[in-house]
Amino acid sequence: MSGAPAATAVQTDPSVARAYEACARIVRTRARNFYYGLRLTPEPRRSAVYSIYAWMRLGDDSVDEAASLEQKRENLAAFARTTRLVLAGEPADASGGAGDSEFWPAFAATMRSYPIRREWIDDMILGLGEDLEPRSLETMAELERYCYRVASTVGLVCVAIWGLELASDDPRQEAAHRLAVRLGQAFQITNILRDFAQDFDDQPRRVYVPREVLARHGVGAEDVRAWARPDACEAAVRELWRVAEDHYAAAAPLEAMLSPPCRPTLWAMTRIYRGILARIGRRPRAIVEARRVRLSGAAKTSIAARAWLRARLGR
């Protein structure tokens, strides 16, 4: 079976154990929607996924907290340099925006223990650089590339950690990777629709709904933000909503390909994100209203409880 964890230093190296504990704290306080699903993952895979999330959050923070564009670029370069050093077995670079030095041993241990391709990590770093300057995507092809870098790569890494119920030489391995890419696209487009107003109002301004989609309906991003032509704005939102729905539907077989103990995690995360998309589909205008589209804590807890029951029943 692919993705089974190798023997790690978690049980024997106190510094690695402390690093994984630090990652868990980051996930509990910062992961929001993801935490409800990720906590269902059995150990040691849960800690491994937490370390990847913490690494991503550290990279995000190193960019987001910088005051100037030049400083953002410097911080991202330092973060990438530290990542390369750690993956080469060297100590973390003190100039790498590392923040909590306890974090890096967990990331290194995870990368040693699971079949995570280095190219996915490199693409994730490219994704961190996507938003350093004002953004306005022109085409669906640009959107697909953006979603791959910032979300599909995450799906690929998670699948590598969760493991597949397939032999390592099974040709369906690549099919599973393609499904993970599509699910990442679905999650990110859900985020893009949910966060449209926040991204538009941000400095620098970011518009991820491609201009070609808006143009097909005779509107611009400013029109959508003001909901100036309601029918046309709704049609533009629904076009991208359908793309996300198609990705969710196409990626559905991935769950059954995962290692059984990890299936409830993906089931819960997908239900949460698809639930957000469903709310947007019922009322597209909600993406520009003051109250952010979200599932209630009670709804997410209910999904997590159902996923826990599925885990107990071996489904």
C-alpha cells in the first residue's frame, strides 16, 4: 500500500516531538475549516499533515506581515532558502523567517517519512509568491494554474501522507493524483467565490474571477463588487460555481482510493467546503455582503461527528 509512514523520530527525538506539538497548536488556532477534518486523521499521519499546514502558514505569515513589497519578496526568498536547507538536512536558517524554531524539525521529519515529491513543495512556494502584487486573472487557464499552485499541491501532499489503498507501482496512483488536483481546484474556487469582496477590497487588490468569465456576462469586477447588474453578476458567479461543482463531482472517487482510516478526513473536509459552495449557489449575492459565507460551528461539528462515526464503522 502506498503512503505508509516510515519509522520516524517522533517517538525517540524530543525536539521532533516538541516540533509536532507546536504544529498542532498552530492548526488548532489557525486552520478554521480544515481543523474539523484534519483532526480526524489517525496518528502519526495527523501530525504529519499538521506539520505541512504549519509550514504553509509560516510561509503565508512571512509574506503577509511584511510592510513593503520589497520586504515581502525578501521574506519569501528567505523562507524558500530555509526550506531548501532543512530538506537538505541542514539546520534552519535564522534569517529564514522561521519564527518558532521548534517548527522545522517536524517538517523535516514528515518530508523524510512520506512520499512527498519535492516539486510539489517548490510549486507551493511559487504559490506563496502569486499574491505579492495586485492580481487580476485574465483566463480560466490562469485560474487553473493559480489554483494548482496554492491548493492542488496541498491535496497532493495530503494524499501522499494519508496513503492510497494501491500498490506503489499501480498505474492508478497517477489517476489518484489527478483527482487530488481536481479537488484542490474545487476547494480553491470555493475560497475565491467566498472571499471575492475581501480580496477586491484588499490592498493590493486581488480579483481571481477571470476577466474572460466576467466579460462573457458583460460585467467587470467593480460591477460584481457593487452588484450593479444583479442578473449579469449572478450569471458570472454561477459560471464559476458550476466549474467548482464539476471538479467536486469528478474528484469524488478519490475518497475510496485512500487508506481507509484517512477517508473520513477527506469526507469531512469535502462536506464543509461543498457546503459553503452550496450556500453560494443558493444565493450568489452573498459573496459581496458584509457577512462572510460560512458554515456555522454547529454545522461543522455535526459533519465532524458524522465523519467520526464513519471512521468507527470502518466506512
